[in-house]
Amino acid sequence: MNRRLLFIFLSCLLAASALRVQAQYVTVAPRVDDVNDEDVSIRRVELTSEYTIIYMTHISPVGSGSTSRRRSPLLDENSSTISFVPSSRLYVNQGERSYKFIRAENIPTTSRRIVESGERVDFVAYFERIDPGYTVFDLFECKDRLSEICFNFWGVHIINPKKQVYAKRNPTKPVPPRVQPKTQTKPQSAPPVVTKPVPEQPAETTTPEAVAISGLTRDAKTRKLIGATLTYQLLSGAETDASSVADSTQSGDLTGAYTIPVDMLGRYVVTASKQGYLSQTDTLNASSRSVARDFDLVPITAGTKVTLKNIYFNAQRFELKAESYPELDRLVTLMQSNPTMNIRLEGHTDIVGEFDANVELSRNRVNEVKKYLVSKGISAGRIDTVGYGPSRAINTNRTLKERPENRRVEMVITKV
């Protein structure tokens, strides 16, 4: 009898597991632009029909010399505590929309869990489902206070294409049978009347609108239309297997117009380039509809300043992330194509932390960028560096939306 009950219990457990909703999209080890607490990381993000599920790992620092992320004065120096704040939210498109926290697994939300030095804790947080089409989100758990450092992430990149909407085909209209008119009685000499059948017309159908990326290329200073090379590559999407290769097209010399046909829906990286101009790169989401994007190219002249948009570092660290290499390789190509051009790299941070430490951090970051360029064959004498820390902010630096804009590396052309 006990064995029978055990069998029934296991059968119910397996049935419940089978009913679990399957993930629609999965992003393993997503790229994260910045993280508040270096002891926590995101291993995986799953999107189901109902939830955004975030798998995270917290590893407590080893040894008493390590800085605990959530120190409690009641614990010894080798212990700390963790929890997950239930008021946390996911934000997309700089706060355009937010998504509520639902529940967590293997981490408390109303109390605190003790973790020992070097201990690893894997936990899961469930949020409302992010709407299709949003491929980057911020996780804001709480605001730091005293010795507590929150599990906040900025710029988490995921696979989440828009739903494909196709035009409905018109159903074939039924054609009523043609009724033959009754043959009237005629003299025997008159031949019978024969009615020819009318051929049926095929039903009209509509096809889905073709998706494309299109726009104009112009001189940023004169606004004159110019011809340029548009290089594009599929980054992510439901139809990609991560093996897509780059392709290119040209915009018209007189019209400046270009069109990139989208054969596979998803996120594309597009770079516009022309001799004598700084190239410009953007990531465009062509998941369900055509995208319009104009590129205003900046001519290479002394004094020109641009922000290198795709340079990534870990929080409070200066080592370059591998995601920075494509942008820096484009800068290498630019300097190779313009062998007399010299530049100055300027580093900037937000206001979080001590002023002097931020100045040193910004200086170390631009020196790391310079080191990479030199490793690719660019003469060190052509590159100057300076770190300004938080002293040259481009906004008020008050909100989570503004601070990432101040963490930047700028390039100034000092000689052509």
C-alpha cells in the first residue's frame, strides 16, 4: 500500500513538472552594461508567456579582508547576509515601462539569509513578462544605504523580438453554382440555347509587407547628402543561429538613400562609413516592421569630439570587456586610414563614489583603451589621454537613467 501511494505521489509530481510553462526565449549569460554589486551576476534570463525569470548567483567574498556587500554588525567578519527586496522593478527604454516583482526562489524577501565567506547562492527572481520588442532592461532592486549594496543591474541585453504580425489572407469566397435557365419550347427547327460557363476568378490575397532598414546618409555639418558604405549584421533574433555574417550596401552619391532588405527578423548592427568621415554605428530592431535610420557622418577635422558608445567596463574596474573590441577595431581602422591623425582620449564617470577615486578610474580606463590601440599597431605618440572623473557631467547625474550617460569615453581629434 505504501509503495502504491509513493507511485501516485511521484506520478503527480512528474505531471506537475510537465505542466510547467516552457520558455519562449532564453538568453544565457546576457551582456550587462553595468552592475552595482560585483558579487552577484546574472546567469540566465528566460521569457515565458507569463514571466520574466532571472537566474542569479551571489558569491560571498573570501576572507576577512574582503568587503562584504551586505554587512551586519551582529555577524562575525566572515559572514554577511543577503535578501531580495520585493519592491524591485524591471525598467525598459529609460523608464518608459516598468514590470513588478512576483516572487523569488532560494533567497528570502521578508528576512535575511546568512552567507559564509566564499559561499555560493544560486537564486531566481520572477517578474512580470517584459513586452515583446524590448531587448534591454534595467533591474532596480533598491537604493544603497549604509553597508547594504543592492542587486542593481543596468543594460541587461536579452533576446525578445517583437511578435510577427502578418496580414490575414482573404478567405476564398464561395461561388454559388450557376443555374441553367429553363429551355423554352421552341420549334423543332430552332437549335437549343447553350450557356457557356463563366470561369471562376481566383480570390484576392494580401502578402505580408516586406521589412527593411532604410534612410539617408548626410554630412553632419553641411547636411549635404553623401554616398557611404552601410555594413550590417544580424545580432540576435528568433530566426538566427548566431552564425550570420556581415554584409554591406551603398547609399546613392546624389540621393544619399540606402535600403537594407531584412531577410531574417531581429536586431541588426549597422555601420555607416565614408573616407574622410568618422564612421557611425547603431543597433536597430527590425523584428516586425521597417526601420528608418538616417546617419549624419562627422567629417574628420581638428577639434571634432565624439563619444565612443560601445566601450564597456565592469563597475568600478578599468579592464576592457570583450564587447568593446568591435568599436575599438573600427577606431584602429580609422587611424590606419588616416596615418597623420592624432587623438586625445577623455575618460568620464558618474558621481557615485569618491571624487579622487573616480578621477583615477577614468584615467585608468582611457589608458586601457590606449593600450589596446597600441597593441593593434597604432603608435603611442599619436594618442594622448586624460581622466576627468565626474567633473564634466552632461546631465544632472541624479537618476539611474542619467548616470550611465556620464560613464563614457570621448575621442577628440587633435591633428589631421
